[in-house]
Amino acid sequence: MSRICELTGKGRQVGHNVSHANNKTKKVFLPNLQNVTLMSEKLERSYKFRVSTHGLRSVEHNGGLDNWLMKTKDEKLSSRAVKVKRELKKASAEAA
């Protein structure tokens, strides 16, 4: 299982630990991933995702999972999230 947020695409970053003597050693910075269940209001169903805490705050800021998926490009989303986005588009097309 890769350490990538399913909704934002945020992954690991590489940097250095720098000592007092200015010695540099490689370090990997991993995103804070959490297993969460998010509710889709239009589909009236819940979905489990592995999301970074930053991504979770972004979803809440944008008004929920449905709004987030519709605003985000498919390249950033995981394959599971893209499937949910397709279901949302299908449901909104049927409602209109």
C-alpha cells in the first residue's frame, strides 16, 4: 500500500536531517494518512478512503466529498475516487 492521499495526491517528500555540525543525512517525510469514511450526500452512501489530514480539512472546507470530487482533476485522484466521481456525474445527469 503506497503512502499517497487518495483525494489530494499528496505523497512522500525527501529532505535532510541537519545536525548541529551541519552533517546532512537523508530523511523521508511521510504524509499523515488516516483511514476515514466520508459520506456522499447526493449518492446517500459512505465511502472509505485513505486521506491525509490536510486533505480531510480541504474536503470539509469545500463543503463535503461531493463538492471536492467535482472540483478536483482526475489526475490527482486515486482510481477509487475517480469511480465515485463518475457515479456522482451520472447521478447529477439523471437528476437534471
